[in-house]
Amino acid sequence: MNIFKGIFKARDKPKNLGGGTSFLWGGSSSGKVINEKTAMQMTAVYSCVRILSEAIAGLPLFVYKYGEDGSKDKYLDHPLWRVLHDEPNPEMTSFVFRETMMNHLLLTGNAYAQIIRNARGDVVALYPLMPNRMTVDRDSQGRLYYRYRKSSDDALEVRKNKPNDVILAPSEVLHILGLGFDGLVGYSPIAMAKNAVGLAIAAEEYGAKFFANGAAPSGVLEHPGTLKDPERIRESWQSTFGGSANSNKIAVLEEGLKYTPIAISPEQAQFLETRKFQINEIARIFRVPPHMLADLEKSSFSNIEQQSLEFVKYTLDPWVIRWEQAMNKSLLLESEKRDVFTKFNVDGLLRGDYQSRMTGYATARQNGWMSANDIRQLENLDRIPEELGGDLYLINGAMTKLQDAGAFANTTTTGTEEPSDGQNKSGTKPRKSPRQGT
């Protein structure tokens, strides 16, 4: 008997705040319609999504197995190795698959992939699913299930009166989610910050229209009398002086016409400052350092490396953990979860500059906790043969124990040896008091 059945039946179904069909037509305070497609037309959003997607896609992804001595070894013979490391499906490489999934995750807060298994239960393929067609729900028994809406372009299925939805069990879906309220469906970052993205798009559109209108403020043409055809004069003025190619032309006004500008300049409206601030605002949404968006105003040679390391630690690492735990939960068999796991290798991103790496390697080598082959493996160099000493662990021979150094070298720790005449127990001659006579 499931004692939690009543509890789960009473729970609300998972919801993605701002997601689903309402998200596709979400309006912002700026008057701009914000969805994943319009948001990607903003350069800052595109850059953040591309940086994070390519970073996750480019990390080495391996399957490991614990050894009897507690060591972690690459598990090349596991069925998941080829799926995750090389080809998730016949149509995609591992890089393209992870880049696509991360793109979905950053824009909608959720990434879904259908899991294809063989008769033994091993994963043989992973296919990305469109997040805007997926709905997570509960059945009458409180169990989760995934409802995926097939494309409406499949006319053959509609004519045959076949259902247009596919029901998938949790074991058939790899679901990676971002920050969410119920831990089952993630929020859409774009929907959460649609006003900030909308303001950035509005500012960009304002700048484009400003230059399209001749890079000059709009105004009015005044005439002392009555015009018979004002539309003709407006079109003539626009065709002659409109557009950035016609800027700074000298206008010749006839019949008492007078041009009066009525709009303030972009500098007075702080147009450029607004656009710059919105770039930082969008970078804040995705937690991407501004210098990675080509904003070097607060970056220098002394701190840009530290900012890059913080990007790995505070931005990439949480995403990496979400990926790893979701894959371990959904792709591994219950019988092997104690011994097998998947893991990204971020060591390459955490390495400092060449001089710092060599200094660190020298310290590790001299103190005996890294061999030459350990270092060469981190630098992607060929191993030195064992007979040439590539696996030797060395230590500085000049170091010795305290009891063997200096005045302690000729003494014993048992206390049985008595000091000779004229010597104290430390093996040195006693010093005379300055008050004693010579």
C-alpha cells in the first residue's frame, strides 16, 4: 500500500510560470512581444545563450566506474559511453545534442530528450524533444507522466483520427530543469525577465528607426498658408532627406516653408546609456561576466583571469551538476547506480596561464604527489614509458626529520645515554653564567 498516494494526488500539477502557449505570446511593459525567438534577436541574449550552450557542449563527458580500491576509471565498455561521448543518435553528434539541449534549457527552463532502450534496458539513443510541446502532469494515482504534442503538420495522423499526443513515462524522458518552484518543472528565464528583454529590444528598435529617419530628430514643416497636397510634400521630404545615406544634406525650403524639430536628441534621452545598461541586465539574468559579451569597461589584465575562473565556478558548475545528476538518475540502471556515474571534466577550464600551471606542476612533482605522466596527461601529452621513469613519484631528498638534524643527531629518544662530562643532555657544552668568574 502506498501511504503517499493521497498526498501526491492532492498536489497541484507541475507548472512552468510563464511557459507553455501563454509564453509564446507574452507581452512586456515595453509593448514588445517576448518569446524564445524574439529574445534571441537581441544580441546580448544570443551571446549569453551561445556562450553557455557551447561551453557545456564542449566539455569532455565520460562514464566512470568505481574500482575495488576506490579509484575512478573510465568505463569505455559501458553502452552509455558511445551515446554520451560520440553519438546520442544517428542524426547528431554529442556536441550538437548537448548544445541543442542547453539552448532549450536556457530559453525555456527545461530540456527534454526521449530515451530509446534495447531489450536489456540499455540506452541506445537520445532524441531532443521540443520543450514548447511538452506538458508534465499527474495521473489519477498521482504518478508523473509526460505528454508530448506531435507536430500539427502531420496531416496523415490527423486524417486517420489518431491521437496527436504521445504519453511518455518518466523512465522514457531525460528531463533537465533549471530553477523552479516545485522541483519538477523549471522557470523560463526569458519569461521571468521579459520586461528587461523587452526594454532592450525597444531601445535597439528606437536606434534603428532613428538612423533610418536620417539620423536627425523628427519635426514639422510649417507653411504660412494652406497646403493643397501635404502628403506629397511629406513624401518628397522623406525621399530626399530620410535615411542615414541622406543625413547632413542641405535642405532648400520654398514658399515660406520652415522646418522645426520637435524631438529631443538621443544623448538627452540617455539612449546609449540605456542600451549599455540593458546588456549588463541580460548578462545578470544568465550570470555571464560582462567581459564575455565584449563589455570590457570594468575588466583589466589583472582581474579578467579571475573573472573567467569565477565563470566556471559560479555559472558553469551549477549547470554541470544539473546535467550530471539528471543523467545518472534517468540513464543508469538501478543495479549499477552505486558503481557507475557520468561526469564532465572541467579541469581544462580551471587551468590558469602557462607560467602558473608550470609552477603548480613543479610544486606537485617536487613534493611527490604527481608523477611526470600525471602532469603530461593533464597537458594532453603522450605518456613516458614506465621503464624510463614516467610513473615514478619523487621527493626532495634534502628534507629530514627533526630528530636527525643538528644537535639532535647524536642523541637517542630512550634517555638511556648520559651526557659526557662538560655537556648537557642536549649534547652541547653548558654555557657559563656571566656572573661566574673566568
